[in-house]
Amino acid sequence: MTTTETSDTNDQLIEEVRHRYAQAANAVTRGTTNVELNDELQVVDQGCGSSDCCGGGATVDESFGAALYDSDDQASLPAEAIAASLGCGNPTAVADLRAGEKVLDLGSGGGIDVLLSARRVGETGFAYGVDMTDEMLELARANAAKAGATNVEFLKGTIEDVPLPDASVDVVISNCVINLSVDKPKVLAEMFRVLSPGGRIGISDVVAEDHLTADDRADRGSYVGCIAGALSRTEYLEGLAGAGFVDAEVEFTHEAAPGMHGAIVRATKPTA
């Protein structure tokens, strides 16, 4: 494939992802529930099997969506923030957030993880969300207003080019978004750049077992369905090390498709 062909393919994938999540935001605004939203997206994703969507209806109880948040978290947020949840985990539960910290959520969607982070870091902390989809940004800002959250800000941008300065946050979280990027090394480099020395990442993502080739992953699900674009465990660890992170680990939590797992990814930026 030529450079031009690769660029065209990447542009097409980016637009498909943008369109998909714009549809999701609009559906939530119309009053669609989380389970109904996952079912709708499964239908929209042509050829989508029971487990090849970010929140395919058949797997929402185990792999994707609001069911991965406990009842206390769900009860503390606007219904629209819960309804828009399409992730594969609960990164705020694994990031060990502390009062006063600054947190960045990559691909913040309807704002669920930003709002939960804001509660955990308290009035002396702050939570940023970055998303490229206007419809999701509008929904997230409305959810923040409903929640009365004043220590949050939602920024338009891509996870490959984060609109924040160097060393500006203590923690980076993300929920089933990095697998959707067409330039994952750039995402990992951006996470490293915006973290302060000693900062850390706590990410939920779909990760493949090492024996699965790129074609194997594509056979198990679509790119916009969070499967085909997933990294393997070794690829993730090597990518994090290449970006400069230390103490990296990838922990499988539940199967999303054969050989593909929801996973927790942790790593730290060195202090020196």
C-alpha cells in the first residue's frame, strides 16, 4: 500500500469513528438508554457480530458499557452521562486518583469518566476531557452542568494532538479509545508529554493476545467496533517503553471477543 493509500484509509477510518460517536451522542440526546444505544450501534456497524462493537448489545453485561460501573457511580451522575458510556472498563477505578490531582481523559465522550474523576480529585483538583466529536462535546458539557461540576473542562482535539501544554496533568485515563486511533505511537507520546514527571496512566482498552495477527483481529470485529485496531499485549508494552514509560503492565480483565480482552493498562513517567 502506498503512502497516499494509507493516508486515505486512515482518513476514512477517522471519519467513520467520528460519525459513529456523533450518532451515539445524538441518540442519547433523544433519550436512548445505554442498552438501547449499544443495540443501535450494533445495527449501524455493518457486519457487526455479537462482540465486535464498542458496546454491542449482546455483550454489554460483560464487555462494554455502563454495566462496568458500580451502582454508586451510576447514581451520582446524570442519566445522559451513563447512557453515553461505550467503554470497556472503568479507568477511574484503577487510576488511584487522589485529592488535588489534575486528570486528563482521552476520548471523553459523554463525560462519564471526567465527571467521576472530578469527584475523586475534589475541589482542589481538576479534570480535563478531550474529544474530537462536536456532538459528544456538547453532550458532555451539558452533563457537567447538570452534575454541577465546576472543576472540569472539555476540549476539542484529537488524542494524537492533545490541546494541553507539557507536564500539565498528573494522571491520564482513557476508556476503550486508544484502539480507535490510527497513530497509536503518537497517542502514547502525547500521554508522556502532557504528564508531569512521576505522573501515571490508568487506561481501559481492548487488547489482543500476542498470537493474533492483524488479520486475525480484523476477522473478529470491525475497526470502529474497537476490535480490529487493538494492539496486542506485547505491542502495548513495547509502545509504552518506546514512549519513555516505566513499570508498564497490561492486565486482562474479561474477554470481548475470542483472543481479545478488555484490559487495564498502567505505566509511569519517570521522575528524572
